Amino acid sequence: SQQGEEDPQALSIQEGENATMNCSYKTSINNLQWYRQNSGRGLVHLILIRSNEREKHSGRLRVTLDTSKKSSSLLITASRAADTASYFCATCKETSGSRLTFGEGTQLTVNP
Amino acid sequence: NAGVMQNPRHLVRRRGQEARLRCSPMKGHSHVYWYRQLPEEGLKFMVYLQKENIIDESGMPKERFSAEFPKEGPSILRIQQVVRGDSAAYFCASSGQMNTEAFFGQGTRLTVV
């Protein structure tokens, strides 16, 4: 089974609304990272949150981490059409060096 | 400071041929990772290398696939005797240290015909 499962699989919202994506994982982690991927392109690193952190902000992004529930959320505020992409969470286990385990992603569509 | 560079961006091979994918990490990065992405799926880890060493190859298929990161030059992912099922996007990432941000290249899209 997957380490790092995103929920929902797909999300469609209107421009200006907030988008929330969730990620669950199964084992202890060193950190959790969120990435964006536009169709057919490479991955863009958004934010890294360490296991001893609970919340991080970067511009319109807010990431939370609850290690007791083994879950994380990514909030994009005031969404724009350009935010349309797939969003992946990736976990870095304590014992795996920097190897990342990705979920299947959430496809976000922001309608103008 | 150039990012992670992968080439070629697109590669078409006939069944049975060899595919060689190259990855130059970000300047100053010594940790390289290869991932494979099938259509509509997330990325799956293949191999983790440091200069001249394979650290973790637990995600590599046992046959036909190999990877190296020589002292000089890019990291190479080599697929021998390609089959249709090898068609995928192959991404390389690099990081400067363990447990830090990994930055990805644009990927190589391999199509086996």
C-alpha cells in the first residue's frame, strides 16, 4: 500500500476560492514535501516540513503536519487559474536517506 | 545556477534497443535520485546514488536496468533491451545533503515502439 496518499484525487474550484489537499502516510518520517506538477512537465518543489514542525507558510501556501495522525494538508489560498496542476506529497523516512515516497497526487483544476 | 538538467527530453526506442538517460545534478549537489512515473500515477523511486556509489537501488528492476554516477560527468540510467512496459517519464532529482529538499529535472519521456 502507498506511503503518502492524497485526498481528494481530483478537486475543481473557482478562481479566488481556497483549495485544501490532504495527505496520509503510514511510517515515521523525517520530513514531508509537497510538489506541483503541470501536465507533462517536471516537478516543482513547493515546501518541506520537518517532523518536529506543525505548520509552515510560503506565500499563498500553508502546510500543516500532524505526526500523531500521520497526515498533512496543503492549503492554497485565493487560488488562480495558474494553480491548475497535480499536487503530490512525498515522505522522507527517517531510515531511507533522502529517498522520497510519493502519493498518487491530487489533480487541482481552478476555473477562471 | 542551473537546475537539474536531464537529456534527452524525449526518447523513442524500438523494442530490444538500449535507452540511456542522462542527469546532471544542481551545482554543489552530490545526491542523485531516479524516479519513474507511469501515466496518471505518482512517482516511484528507483535508485539513489552518490558520486561513484549506489546507496539504495531497492526500486530498480532486477534485470535490464542499471545506474551510475561517475566521478566526472552526469548520472546515467541505462535500460537494456527495452520493452513496451518501459515507456514512462523518468525523472532525476538531486539534493545537497540527506533529508533536505530534492529538486527535480524536467524528465525524459521514453516511448518504446
